[in-house]
Amino acid sequence: MGKIILNNGKTVFWNGKTFIGFQDYTYSGRYLIDFGSSSYQMNGNWNNITSTSESLSSIIDNSGKTSSIGVTVVSGFTTIGTNGDSLTGTTYPTKAIIDAFYTTSLAYYKIVGLNNDKEYDFNFFGLRIGGDVTSGTTKYSIGNYDVYLDNYNNFDNIVTIPNVTPINNEIIIKIEKVDGVFGVLSVLDIVEKTPVTYESSSIDSIQVVLQSVPTTPTNVGVIKTPFRYDKQYAYSYSWDDGVPDQYTYGFKYLNGGVAGDSNYYSGKTYTDGCGNLVKFNVGLAFFSLNGAGVDIHDGAASISWEQIAEMFDAGWGMYCHQYQDAAGASIYQVEKHRSYVRLQTSGFTTSTQSGATVKIFTQNATNYMADTVWSITGMTKLYSYENANNYQWFGGGKEPHLAGIVDWDYVDGSNRIGYDVWPRDNLGVYRYNNVSESDIITVMNKLTGSTENNKYHTWRFGLTHAVAGGGGGYGSFGEFKNAMDYLENNYGSKGNDRLWMACNQDVYEYLYVRGVTDVGYTLNDNILDVSISSQNTNSANTMPDDLRTYALTLKVTGATISNIIINGGTGCTYNTSYDTDTGLINLKWIGNLNQPTNYDYANYFVPIAEQTTLTADKEIAQDYVSAMVAGSDKTSFQARLDAI
């Protein structure tokens, strides 16, 4: 048997017919927690939580090493007495299952001190028998993941919530009585895993291992899915003007965390088709200064710069609503906003070309700075911030049920995006105000209605201002929650899971990548070798180097799959049994390796200021110089600006 070392460090073994696979994580710790009375505490590497010490900080792992992890009771538990010494459970020691904590309705535990860069499996064991208690089921939940356990007949059974990624280094566990007398928790077993990720600027190769050599090889194929994760429809939401409740309520509700009402929320999600939850994200259209020329990004009158940076780091889009609110359209308004945002947020700007966020979007009283935007970004004129009455292009179909179809082979060329002719000069969108649950239902009816029984894939857009009653949007936080719950419950992870809820930049860049790549494949016995080319043979377009996200989803059809091996990329996922004789591969890689630095920007804009001597050009150059780290280069640039 031969051993093969792939470029990403993975080791596989070749036995002449199939690759023998590997795990995409390494174990880094295990933490065993016994809940119950003080009379039956575990000895050794166990953490005991009793009625007299309901919380425990710095728990030990199974080797006895102290960790940063802590367990805090939030509400709802009472200690059960002993269940009797005659128990014969073998999953855990008898002393650990002889008693438990219980809830008569609902209880919460918080696990703190986790590592956001790791994943955790949570194993639950809850035993309660004896006396008049002869039945009972407990539901354990983390975020949107629920598992159920029969607490009466579970001597050797446990239930697991796997691959949990913490939010702000913590998670909330909900324990709920489903039937019977109690909801019970005897043992919590936490397994800590370090995901194995592979940072690569490209996808070098993909091997799909089939269970057998196909009898009809021509039935096996690989296709690019119209949307990422093979979703049927995409909805891009834009939030305008940097209203404070967009962070304190909206971001916390969608991404997870404690919102402005002091309640913890786990976030709204869809899946990647491979068993992983993905959070909803939206885009923020904000300005730097208000109409009076004042920077109000302090978190009171507007979202703070720190909050903007946090939302960007969570994958949300950032749109340019020009430098000063209500100012006239000009190149200065665009470039000054870019430079000022970069200065205030320690590195990112509102332009894809600068390697950070979405294309520049801005407006004047009646139309949009199409030529200005085009010249600055060097990319297609995709607009996300439109006047509701000003139609912008999306293919050519103005009828709501026609506009927004993204299938490149759509029969009516006037109503499609032609990937073979990227970049498009005339790609834009309708924007609809979506400020209520009924608005969300309306836009989803149009999205799903345009697919014609899932034949086509559609993309639509919405906009709001406040999400919790702050004006210009939802009348209350409750209304916003109802709308977002509707999306998740019907079309997200709790519904049919066909919705891609992502900001304009994510969707647009996926379409771009999909359009300029070619996928090839060859079948050798039971190994399907798949290759990705970054140059489209039809259009000769090549992959740009200024996108924020490089992603592509592939669907393998016509064969039963035993394994998928991805060489290259970062954060790729796959599902060998996505559907009958179908596999799904989500690719992601780092394509923007040569992004400009603050030095590069200063080196570009300082000579412009020296040549024109205009105050506007000097202001822009000054932002980039001020953002540089101290040193001789910064001193030299500053001296040149001071001399103007």
C-alpha cells in the first residue's frame, strides 16, 4: 500500500483502487462533568457540579490539566437524589450516573472560556429511573441543533451535538423536558477538536473516490451550481445609514450574542449542504460624516467604528454611502470615504479593489455615479443602494417574476446574466423596502415564484433602516424577529434550506467566480479527478485578484461516493451523500494575496496630492499616511504632504 502526501499536508493511502481517507480535525481535549449531589462525586479527572456548587470555573481535562473552560448555571436546575446503587450503565462510571440534575420544564447552562478557533462535540447522558418515574424524554439544544434522549432506557446510550463553533468563546445549552416528569442531565462530556484547515491560494486538485468502477462512465459528471451551497434562491439585505440598533439588535440576532433586550440569541442560519450551519449576513450602507460634517460613529447616534469592524470580521458586507451624507456625487466623496474608513477601522475599506469589501455604491439626488464607480473599482456596476423608484438593470426583465434569474443558460437572453461576457457594464438590481414580516413574505413569494418549480435560480434585494423601532424600518424588534424567524423556519436551516441569505458582495462574487472558471474531470477506474481552471475558455476572462471571497460549489452526479479529497483551498467542505448518487463539494480559497497596504495607498495618493495641490487630494493621502505604522516611510510621506 503506497502512502501519498498531498500539498496541503494531508496523508492518504492508495491501495490500487481507492483512497483511504482521513479526518479533518485533531482531538485536543476532553472534559467530563458529573452533575448530581455532593454525596456521589467522581474521583480523578472529573469535574463535579452539585446543588451547592452549581457553577464551576477552570475545569480540568481528562489528563488533569486545568483549562480556561467554565460552566455556569443560568436557570432552572434542581438536584435529584440518588437513583439507587443497582444501576448497570456502562457508558460512564456508576457514580456519575447514580444521580443527576433535573428541570421540570426548561433550564439553561452556559459554557464559557471556549476557543473560537476550535470545534466541540457535546455528549449528553441523562439517567432517571426508579420510584414512580418510568418514562421521560429530554431535549438538549445548542443554537438550532436539537437532540432527544429517553432518560428511562438509556443505560448505554448518549446523544451528541457535534462540531459546535463557539460565539464569543461561549455557548448556551438548553435542556427541556419533552414528556414524563423531568428533563435530566447526569453527565456532560465535552470533546474539544482543532479543525485542520489548509491555507492555499488555489484549488490544486480534487479526487472523488467512487464506491466502485461505474458500469456506465458517461453517467458520471461534475457541474458548477448556480448559487453557492447549491441554493435555489438568494436574498441580499442592505441596512442603510448606520442606525445603532442594526448592531445592538440586528447583528446580534442574526449572528448570535446578547442583543439590546439583554437576551441571548444563537443566530439565524441555513446549512452548507454538508451538515454545517452558516449564519445569515447582510450589508451595511453607511457614511463617514453626517449632513453637518460630523463623524458620529460613537455607537449612540450611529454604529461605532469598532462595531463596523466586528461586523466586517463576521463576514458582513460594507457599502459606501459616500463620505458625507447627502453630499453631491463626486470622486472625492467616494475616495475620501474609502480612505477615512480604512483609517478608522485599522485596515479595511469599502472597495473590493482595495481587497476588503463590496463594490462602491453611492448616489446623488436622482441617479448613481456609474462612471465614477466603474473607474474606481474597475469592476461591474453592481448597485446595492438604489432609490426605490429608480429601476436599475438586472438582466433586462422589469416584471418582478422575471427579473433576478441568474441561470446563464436561461432561454431569454434579455433576462439573464451572461457569465460568458463578464464583466457586465449593465448589471444592477431592483431594491425593495423590506421593513415588515409581510414585506419579507412578499419578496420570498417572488423569489420562489420565479424559479418555476425549481428550474431556475433567482436573486432579489431588500433594504431597511432601523430593525428595532429606531425609524425608517421595522416598528419594533419583535417585528424584525418575526421576519427573520420566518426566513429561517421556512427557507433556512429549520425549513427547506433552499435560501442563501447573504450580502450582495458574497452573491455577486460567487457568480463572478462561477463565470470565469472552467471545471474539468476525468474518470480513472473508480477515481474521478476534478480540476479547476481560473480562465474561462469561452470568454478568456481570468480570475480577478481583488475579490473578498473566492468560492465555488460543485455537484458530482451519477455515482455512489465513498470519499472526497481536496488538495488546496481553505475551509472546504463536502458531502458524499448529498442526494441519491450525488455528492456536494464547497470550495473556498485565498485568491487576493497581493492586496495593497497602507504604504501602497500612500505611495499612490501622495504624488497625486503633490501634483494637483488640491485640498481634497491631500486629505485622502493624509488618511493613508496616518494609517501607516510609525517609521521612516511614514515620516517621509508626512514631510512631503506638509510641504504642499
